[in-house]
Amino acid sequence: MHRKRSGQWAAWTFIAPVAAYLLAFYAYPLYRNVDLSLRHYTVRSFVQGGAPFSGLENYRTVVDDPTFWPALLHTLVFTAVSLAAQFAVGLALAVFFNRHFRLSATLRALFLVPWLLPLIVSASTWSWMLNSDSGIVNAVLDVAGIAPVNWLTSPDWALVSVIAANIWIGIPFNLVVLHSGLQAIPGHLYEAAALDGASSRQQFWRITFPLLRPVSLITLLLGLVYTLKVFDIIWIMTRGGPNGASTTLATWSYRLGFGNLLPQFGPGAAVGNLLIVIALACGLLYIRVQRRLG
């Protein structure tokens, strides 16, 4: 009995720091965000307290705002296109580098550079490259005889530009995780398939892709959670413009809470909570798919 109690105390001792960290940096901020979204806050009440309870009024204000549906659509398009392109390119590169050719490790390390750079550096670099007047992209188009494009100032191209930048930044993450998953696939399966006359394409669809499915699912889930809340890339490159053409829920939440002369803390928190709900729904869907596949 004494040993059992000692083991329980030891377990609680190890758990306590993690529990305190989660409560302080996850549970409490989430509670404060929910509280913000359910009250009518002004600058004075935000500092001094005493904001009146408003229930779901902030959520109604957000949904009735003409910015909501375009921002939601931009968020879904931004997330879906980014995830699909990052995963496809990352998987292709992972399969390519899995062949262990000469200098493969060096080249793979170079592909990690976009992931290692601070986001402000990456976003600023893309802003310079896509600049309408002095950007290198338009310079190349001019040499090729193609008319220059207003990448960041045109409503037709602003969202495309930030998606391209986000894809470039996210490819290394997919490459690293998927390459690690490929390393765990036994090599004798490919040898047996080759002896049976299976082509490279058949080996990929019959061996690589099915065995890589668990790693692929967690890669897509992590990428989804990250992409939903992308703010800095869009804000630095376009600030959600022009005319809201690249505004997502994340940038709109920031603009509501901090980007106006009269901050709207409640609606801004409500938009942030909607993003949390979307991410939570995707997480529950991931768990359900994992159970079915398991």
C-alpha cells in the first residue's frame, strides 16, 4: 500500500507542471477569449473591468456583418489550396529524396530554409518579389513578353499571392514529416513487389501510400490547424486587401480587435472563437477517421 501511494504521488508530481502549464497558457486564455466574446467591452471596461454581459450578441454582429461570408470563403480557399499543394509537393519531394542519391541530404537541408526563416522575413521577401513596379516576378514576365501583374494590389491576384507564399513556407514541414514516415516503411516490401513485377507507380499506390496514411493524416491535421490561423503572412503582404480580397477570419479578427480606432474586442474574440470551433471540428473528424482506419 505504501509503494502504491508513493507511485501515485510520483505520478502527480510529474503531471502537475504540465497541468499548470496547460491551465495557465491554454485554459485561462481560452476562458478569457470566450468571456470577451460574451460581453460588450469598450477600451475603458477592458482596462477597468465591469463590461456588461451581452450573450450571443457579438456572434450575431459578426455573422450579420457583410465581411463575414467573404472572409469565411477566403479562409476555406486559402486553407484548402495551401494544404493540397503543400502535401502534394511535400510528398513528391519526400519520395524523391527517399532514394538516397548523392547530395540528397544536402539538398533536403536546403529545402528546410523556408521553414527556418522568420515569417516576417519570408513575407517581406515575397512582398518584394511580387511588387508591381520593382518585383523580380514582373521583371521575368516583362522579359518573356508578358504584361506585368499587380500581384498584391489587384483583387483578382491578392489571395493567389498570399496562397503561393504560404505554400512555399509550408512545403518543408510536409517534406520532413512525410520523409520520416517513408523511412519507417520496410524495404523488403518493395523488393518483394519488384520481384512480382510491380512498376514504380504500382508500388507507390499499393505500398507507399497505404502505409503512409497515418502519417499523412496527422500531417494534414497539423497543417490545417496552422493554416487556419495564418495571420502574419497575409497581414504583411496585403493587410487583407485590397478591398478585403485577401481578408480571412484571422486577419479580420485582428482588425476588429486592434486595427481600428475604436476596437471591437467582443466581435474580434467571437471571430477567433469561430476559428477554434472549426479547428476543433477538424480534430474530431481526424479522430473519427483514425478509428475507422484503425
